[in-house]
Amino acid sequence: MSELPFETLTQFTALALTLIGGWCLGLASSSGGKRWREQFEDEEISHAAYRHQAEMDLKEANRRIRDLEAEGDKLRKAAAAPAPAAPPPPPVANPEPGQGWRGWFGWGRDNLARIKGVDPAREKRLNELGIKTYREIEKMTAEDEGALEQRLEMPKGTIASEQWREQAALLRAGNEDEHSKRFG
């Protein structure tokens, strides 16, 4: 007696139907298999391009990091180097726009020696520092006075105690009699 796995007509029919179903499934999926393979290859190409771009971006980022680190090293070395001498302080008093007129060729100036406490030598030094008019003295702030006293090597508070700003205001306004009464 031979032992076959299929002995009845029903079993053979089931085997035949299974084979035919598998064959139909294979035919149905074969044309789609080519399409899936093309999509897979396209996806591989796209992924390779993405990897290449990511590698280029990484190389550029690493180059930029090296450049920034080199610049940082330069700045640290420059900061560690001794600082150059401080720049000279700005002019003590700045005239208002339109008020800095000194006449033609910069010759227009006031006689600052008329202010009590300003002798001809100090007037010359004031002119060298750019202070040539009563208006410039009148417009000085307390900070400007302190800086000017330091530059003229005067004791602190001298300009305020001698009332240079008030004297300059009177002289600029042409109140010479009032100036003579108060400060003469």
C-alpha cells in the first residue's frame, strides 16, 4: 500500500485549486514587482543623495567651527595682550548745532581772560583744548568741569567755586556791568 498524502478526489481537487491560486497570485504580483523594484531603487538614490548632502553640511559645519575657534583664539590672545594707552578724552564742551561758529578760518573767539580765574596762560591752554567761546564754558556740565579741571591740573571744584559758567553767561549776553559788580 502506497501512502500518498492525497488519496481522495476532494484532496486532489484542493491541491489543484491551491496550485492554480498560487500561479494566479504570482502572475498578478509579477508586474507590480517591477514597479516596487523601481521605487526601491529610486529610494536608494534619494537616500544616497541625502547622505551626500548631510556629509557636505557636516564638513562645512566643521570648517566653520575651526574658523570660529581660530578667531576665538586670536581674540583671547588680543585680550591677554597689554591694552594700549587710553585714548584722549573727548572735548570738554561741545557747542550746540549752529553755535560753534568761530568766525572765518576759526578766528572768532572770546576773550576768556575776562573771566575771573582765567589768566592769559590758562586762556591759551583752554584754546588749545578747543574751548574758545563763552558759550562753550556756559554749556559745560559738572562732569565737563571735573574733566577740564583735571586737564588743566586745577584743584577739584575750582571752576564751580569761581563760577565760570555764570561769568561766561553774563559776558556772552553783554551784561558787563553786572559781571563787574558780581565778579570784579
